[in-house]
Amino acid sequence: MRPAGPVTSTRPPRVDGDPHSIELARGRVADRVDLVCSPLEQFRLDRPAALVVNNISMHECRDIDLVTGNVLAALEPGGWFVISDFPSPTPRRACAASPAGSWAPSSSSRPRSTTSSCPAPGYDDLLARHGFTDLGSASLTPMRALTWGRRPLR
Ligand SMILES: C[S@@+](CC[C@H](N)C(=O)[O-])C[C@H]1O[C@@H](n2cnc3c(N)ncnc32)[C@H](O)[C@@H]1O
């Protein structure tokens, strides 16, 4: 793993901190995306992005606040951050009593698009803490949930 400099490509960068994973991806998608081996804790873009998607990696990051701050800084005003990850491990029947925490359901009363009786997959508090707006979440499968938010327009 090496520290990342700013990503300067016009093709969408795909970032992973594991060199072996980057090598595996090189044979499959290198013609369409730029592969960048870097910890997300050092994520930088040289041009603002309209969309950043974190796919099943957030739960592995050592410092999700640092990663989220990096994403906020990389987005253009109004740009979207989508986290696709495992849902909160909290059993649905225990949602109302669960303690607050990065994996716990939100205590916020904002309406959401999720159809689950457990109201949030677990990252809306993180996004709110960093100033993201227009928060939403949805359960895709029992093992996959989306959380999204938008960088404020100003
Ligand atoms: C479940 S895999 C998902 C891989 C890929 N994002 C995908 O959609 O197929 C989780 C990946 O997160 C990467 N990862 C974990 N912590 C990371 C970090 N702090 N910075 C960058 N990548 C990280 C691991 O190397 C691993 O490849």
C-alpha cells in the first residue's frame, strides 16, 4: 500500500487499499476505470466529483469519520455520497432499544425511503455528523443496505 497523491484521471477512479485486490481488478475493469491503490483514509480527488460510491468497504475502514470527511471534501456542492454495505446487525425487533453508535439505527425522526421496520442501515448518523443533507436509506436485501447523503449546495 502506498500513500495516494491526488487522483488526476478523467476516467472514474476505483480505489482499494489492498494491492492484491487492485491486481485482480486490473484484468477485469482496467480498460474502463483507473485503479488506485490507497487507503480511503487518504482519499483525494483533484477535481470535484458528482458522485462517490463506497461499496462494501466502509465497515472495514479503521477511521470512518476521516473517510467521510475525505469524501465530503472530494464532492462538488450538491454531490452525492452513497454507502452500500451490510445493514446494522441489530435485530429488527430490538431496534427501538438499541444504543447509539455507528452500527446502531438512527434515533432521527426524519422520514426515509426504507421499507424496513428497522429505520436505518447504520450510516445516517455518520453522514449527518459531517453535514451531509438529503439523507436517505434503503434495504436492498437482508444483507445489503444503502445510505446516502448530499454535500450542501453551499
Ligand atoms: C468486501 S471488499 C469490497 C471490494 C470492492 N469495493 C467491491 O465492490 O467489490 C472490501 C474491500 O475494502 C478494502 N478496504 C478495507 N479497508 C480499506 C481502507 N481503509 N481503505 C481502502 N480500502 C479498504 C479491502 O481491501 C477490500 O478489498
